[in-house]
Amino acid sequence: LEPADLPCADTRTLPDLIAAIRAGRRPSDFPEYAAMHQRFTPLEDGEAASRALQLLLNPPATAARLPDTRKRLLIAPGGMIPNGITSSLKNLIANLDYDRFDPYILLDASIMDSDPLRMAQFADFDKRCNWILRCGEMLVTAEESDTYQKFRIGTEGLSQQAMETIRTIFSREARRIMGDARFDVAIEFGGYAPYWSALIACSNSARKVCYQHNHLW
């Protein structure tokens, strides 16, 4: 694309620039405009706002949709690194009855983006899976931060008041990531991370499950 092809003044000197500014011509005043319009914006006819308004005021009739009676599953898979836990989840998803279940897998987008080995796991999952990507940082007030750090590193003996603070933090985090979405069952499949366990525990789900992939007392 050459500057001379554009629907504008092609100025190379200061006097020409001043003259072009004083002339104040519209792009459509230049002979190159028609070719550029056809090349880049052929669908722009100046009526987009009118069409959008008409669709808002007079929406077209839509066909009635049958209710989806499948159980919605929310699954936190752990780190999604290529290990036994991830293999176990892939096998579970591969054998899921999709006429009965609708799975949503919850991932940390920034961690996945930075690790090609984790990203490679995507290809092995059934295409009917839904993905929920966690982006951004958790919102914690200055007063909540110390309690959260104690919870995160596994400090024993947190008070009932501290646990109520943790519930407040993770209920807020669940709403930030998933909005008002509701699930029938929420599963923490990794089994070891305090963050994901608490997020699943505070999700908007009728039932919550935490898998452990070994024998722990």
C-alpha cells in the first residue's frame, strides 16, 4: 500500500502540509477513495447505527430452545501438567456421557500461556468440553491479606472468624471468575492446592467434591 493510494493529501513539505490542513478535504473528496472503500470497507454504508437500533427495538423472533437437562460439572483439574492427575482427568472426560453431563474445566490462563507442556494437554480433551479461564489477580483487601497468606501456606488453627474471612475472599473470587453461573457438581480434581480447593468450596454449586490421588489420613 503506497501513500499515494490513500484518500488524503500526500504532502512532503511544510508549505504543502499547511495548505492541505487549510483545505480540510474529506477522504471521500479524493479520487482514490472509491478504490480504498471497495478494498477495505465495502460493507460500510453509513447505516450501521440505524440497523443496530432497529434490531434492539424490534428483535427478530428466535426459535424456542429446549431446556438443557444435563448436569453441569465444574472441574478444577489441578496444574494441567503432563502427570498422572491430568491423565486421570483426560480418561474421565473421554468416557463421560455427554448426553447426561456438561463439563466446564477451570484453568489459570496466565500459567497455561507460559508453559507449552500444559498448553499441549488441550488437544487431548474432548471438543465438547467447555473452558473457563481465570484471568487477573484475586481481589483481597489489606485487612484480608494476612489471613489469606496464613491459609495459603497451611497455617493450622485458623479461628472461625478467619475462616469466615477466607469464605468471603473466595466467594468474591468465584463471582469474579464465573459470575452467576450455577453448577450441579463442582470438583477439585487436583486435590492439593488450597486456592482451587477453596474456590470450588465457594462456587455456586449444589454439591462439592475434592479428589485425593493417594492415601492420606
